[in-house]
Amino acid sequence: MTPTATETPVWTRKHLLGLGELSREEILYVLDTAESFKEVSTRSVKKVPALRGRVVVNMFFEESTRTRMSFTLAAQRLSADVIDFSAKTSSTAKGESLRDTARNIEAMGVDIMVVRHPAAGAAKDLTQTVDCCVVNAGDGQHAHPTQALLDLFTIREIKKRIEGLNVAIVGDIAHSRVARSNLRGLQKLGAKVTFVGPPTLVPDSFEQLGARVAHDFDAILPEMDVISMLRIQQERISSNVLPSLREYVRLFGMNSERLTRCKPDVLIMHPGPVNRGIELAADVADGPNSSILRQVTNGLAVRMAVLFLCQQAASGMPSST
């Protein structure tokens, strides 16, 4: 789809910082663009020239495997040159500020910065500092927009719709940027979201954001179309926010017995990495209801779409799919 001269392009943003700022139409446009890119990964030569001559830098100030590799492959499949930035061996380890580091990197001719940082708002701050495109790959507990977009893409691909679906997000909601981004995206596309977990990790205050809060996982299982299990971080396990790991698994772990109480076609999701035997039993993680590997596959197409659309907007060219 190519906009005519008289049409306003659906996507005009050179940055992707979060889903809260996107309209329903913009989210759907990203998903549609990703759908057109997905087949690239099935070709014998897995490349298109969409970003030939462009330079993408992965600036990751937190450890990452899936997201970093996914963005690297996405940029390469668009024919961009890719630089992987390591915070541990950079000048930031010597005291250089994030802004100065970004300015110096941009001065080398970078077109897109993919940024993951432990501080909420770091990616947005960089948009006030650099002229190139900035894509948020996760900032603190604030947002992880491409994870939410790939989750939306996966749900729509399997369920054929998002509007009207009941979606449960289970686990450490209080500290999850994935949960926050998914909530915003799912709400805009018409799904009903329930946050599930112990009160220490899922406070009732989340109802102010429009989510339903539930502390009894078993009670809501029969009505759910999608269940997304969040990773429980080791620091939560050793803190006083959980009574014990065994108790958490007993009350909120997804196992084969709980799966029998769900709809037969319930979709089980997880953003990864999975703690097997904690959030998900192995037979559920590897079972027919699980979409974990499909999420990884779809993440590549979604990140290709995001890089492409942001660079097209920065170039002042109408995006096409």
C-alpha cells in the first residue's frame, strides 16, 4: 500500500519510544508492514535492500540475547550496516554521559540508534540529543514497545483478531515494562486485559490504568483466550515480595493440570527467557498451545518493520508495504 500525493501517511514518526503515544491505526500499520516483511526470512537469500547504505547501532546498557540479536538480524535483512555497542567496554564505563556517548556515535554517520537502558525515559532523552532515529528496546520498568508489537502480531496471526479477546498477563507486573506496553497496545486494539499475580507484584492500583486485577489465577482461567506468563526474576525470588518460590509455582505457575481448565484453543505466551518449572512447566512450554518460538520468529519481522518505517519517516519518504 503506497499513499497517494493527497493522502496523509499513516506512519510519520522517526522514533519509536512506546505504544502509549501511538494510535490504533499506527499500531495496525506496523503490524501490516511486519506481515509483508515476514516472508523475507523464508527466502534462500534473506535480504531486501530497504535500508541499504544505512547504519544501525545497537546501544545496549543491559544484558540481552533475544532482543539484541533480533534487531541485528532485522537490520541486516534490510541490508543496513550494523554496529554492536558494548557498554562494559565503552567510554561510559569511564564516566562519559549517555548523551555524549550518543553524540559521538551519531557523528560517525549512524542513522538509527536502538537503545536499551535501565533508566526509564533514556530513549526519549536521546531524541532531544541526537538527530537520527531512536528506537526504544526497553527502558527501565517503563516500556518495551517492540516486544508488545510482536506479541500483538502473534495474537492476531493465530487468533485472527484482537478486539474482544480476554488476555491475562501473569507474574511480576509491578516491575514489568513488557506488561505495561502490552496493556497499552491491547487496549487500543480492543482486548480486555487482566493482570494476575500476588498482591505484592500486582497491586490493585493497576486498575487505574484500565486493567482488571486478579490474585486468584485459577478463577480466571476458563474465560481467557490468551495467557502471557512473565519471567520471575531471581532478585524477586530472594526478596520478601514472594512468600517462597514453591508457593509462587503452586499458585501462579502454568502447568498441564491448569491447562485443562482453559479453553481448548487458549494461546500461551512468554516474552522469554523462560524459567522452566516456575512460570511454565516444560510440557506446556513445548506444547501445542505455546507460541513462544513463533513470538521470536515474529519479532524479527516486527523489528524489520519498525526500523524501516522510522527511517522512511526520517527521510521524508512515504512508507509503503
